[in-house]
Amino acid sequence: MINRRQFNMLLGSSTVALSAPSILRAKDSDPIRFCWTNTVSVSAQTQHTLKNTDIGIRNDVDVKMTQFAGSPPINEALVSNAADIGSVADFSAVMMMAAGVPLSVVSHQSYFRSAVMTTKSSGITKIEDLKGKSIYGLFGITAYLNAQEAVTKAGLTPGRDVNFVNIGTAELADAVRTQQIDAFFMWDPWVTFFEYQDLAQVVSQDVTPSMVLIMRDAFMNERPAEVTKLLKAHSESMYYAANNHDIANQWFQSLEPAKSIPTDVIETSSSFDPVWAASSIEQMDLSVTEAAIQRMQKMAEWGYAEKLIPRVPDVSSFVNSNFSSAAYKELMATGFDPDSVKILDEMKG
């Protein structure tokens, strides 16, 4: 079993930026400034692939990838014009929409699992048995919405039958490790990690949360051809990762906060996204679906009711699937052989 320091490094680090953004103005000749996070399965492996292979070069795009520890600092970088595109959780994108920031969701990226979990010491194995209990977790994230939906579906009323308590990830990690709480909500790969450590079990799960790519509208308008090329490279990177689990997982484990996550945990958590088992390039259509738009609209309404955002935005007006659709058409026309991809370190050698 891992110790407290390792636990806090794994989970606590997900709330702190790994690189402070500087305010820069992009020029047509500048690299595309891509901000990403190493905290979510499949999303991380895809971004590592884009970073560590010649896929970007083959698509004639110059991408500068900067790692951050979560969605909030990525949003900050985008707002301050220190980044052009970022990988964020769906509700984080909705928060930017509610603020009226000139950003657009240009692509789906990956699905991940969120769950309501109970600690082993609680003896609780059914969500219905959480009546009169408290559920701990970080407010303002998709997993919080999913947890409230799960409780309601079980016939319990949040705030009356079940109390939700806001807590940071580091504190939550300590509470789970020492078995001081009965229940909490979390997202993968941490859900699988807690299961693997035999500290908690899932009593309700949701596999609809997603990571999306959001981009500054100004960049889309100024350099549209590069957007399509980048999204094509992104799709190819995802397909490469899905067909090369070993190396993609090794890249994932090379950086915090994933260094201490066992490979079995990464594999299990990644398997909740169907793309991780993709066998055909035709599965790489990453355009944002109408169902995903409706899901984010529901998040917006929930977030406003919870006083997490100032207004309910029209989500559809902040989604632009033209570039991802064009990228998919080009991908189908050109094809893609993952075996032809070269790893940059090997090229340098």
C-alpha cells in the first residue's frame, strides 16, 4: 500500500499548475500552443503520442505542448492568450462558456469514468444505504454532477437525505487512505486506483464524462488551415495510442501525477473509453455529437442552479465541429498506418 506522501503526490498535484503561463501574442509563423494535462486516461496517452512522435510533423503542424496539472490553469492560459488550444473536462469548458470567453469546443477527446465510492471500512456496498451519510469530493467538476444524479436516481434527495461536502483532492486522498469517511466521488484513473489499493468500492458509476479540446476563436479565424491539420494529427495520435498501449502507457507513467500508477490501473481505467480498443481508423471521428452538446447544456443548467456559474450559456453556440469534421474527411481520404509512425527520440538517435 502506498504511503501518505505518494498519495498526496498522486492526487494533490492535480490542482496545481505545472507551468505558469506567460502572456504572448501568437503570429502566423508561431507554433500552435497546446496546453494539456497528464491526469485523465486516454486523453493523456493521446497527448503524449502527439508530443513524442512525428505525427505532427507529418501533418505539417508545429505544436508546442505545455503540461498543466488540470483544467483551471489551462483555461487561465487560454483566457490570457498564453495558449491557443487546450484539453479540458467538459464542465470546465461549460464554465468558460458561461463566462462569455471567446472560445469554442472544436473536438471531442476522450471519455472517462466518474464514480461514487464507499470506503472499505464503511461497510456500505449500495448507494441506497448512503441515506444520512456525507459524500465528499471536489465541487465544480463533472463527477460532482454525476454523483448528485446517482443519488437522486437511487431515491435520495441531495441536501436532505445525503449531504455533499466540498474537499480538495489532497485532503480527500488522506481521508480515504485513513478510512475516515464513508463515501466520496472521484474520476478515473483514481477510481480504479482506489479499487486496486482495496481502499474503496464503486457503488455507482458514469462513463459519459469527457475531455474536449477548446480553442481561442481568434486563432481559428486567423489560422483555419492549421486547425484542421492539428485535429487530424490529434485523431492519428489517438489511434496510434489505441494500437500501442505499452509505449503510450509508459509515456503516461513518465510524468507526475501518473508516475506511481500501476500499468494494470491505467489499462483498466482506459478501457472505459471505447476508442482504447479501436481497430479501425474509421472510429476516429472526434466531432462533438448532438448528444454531447445536450449533455453539456444539462451541465450548464445544473451549474447555474448550484451557483457554480453566473448564467446558463447556449452551449451549441460555443461548439464548432467544422474543423473536426474536415479533419475526419481528410483522414478517410489519406488513410493512416500506425506502424509507419516514428518516435522522435529514436529519430534523434
